[in-house]
Amino acid sequence: MTVPESDEVYDQLAKDRVAGVWKDAFLPDNAYDICSELARVYGPKLGVRTIDSLHVACALELKAERFWTYDERQAKLARAQGLKSL
């Protein structure tokens, strides 16, 4: 991705946030502990990276109903934790 393309994506995300498409949410207090446990248990089995387990940990803590990702490792981890992935 070029710098101008990156700037365009960033600008569009900012516009979407103002329009209410995306909701800002802070990392839940317990997210790092859950991330660590997910990485310990599933890292060797699924090959998940830290960002994968943090993403899923946040979804769990925020009581997400669906987990959207194009990353197969994240999707496998989310399913293993009972999240419905798309």
C-alpha cells in the first residue's frame, strides 16, 4: 500500500467513525490476561500470533456477537472460543 493509499484509508475510517459506522472501545482491563492465556493454550496448536489472541480476547471481553476477520488463524481461535465468525 502506498502512502497516499494509506492516507485515504485512514481518512475514510475517520469519516466512518464520525458517521457512527465504527464504535470506539477501549481495551478491556482483562484483555491482556486473556490474550496471554489464549496464546499459551492455542499458540502452539493454531499458530496464532499475539495480535490474533489480543483481537479475540477483546472480542470475548466486549461480549461480541460476531467475529469478523479475513485471517484464518484468528477465525480458528475465535471459533475455538465459541465466537461465531464470518
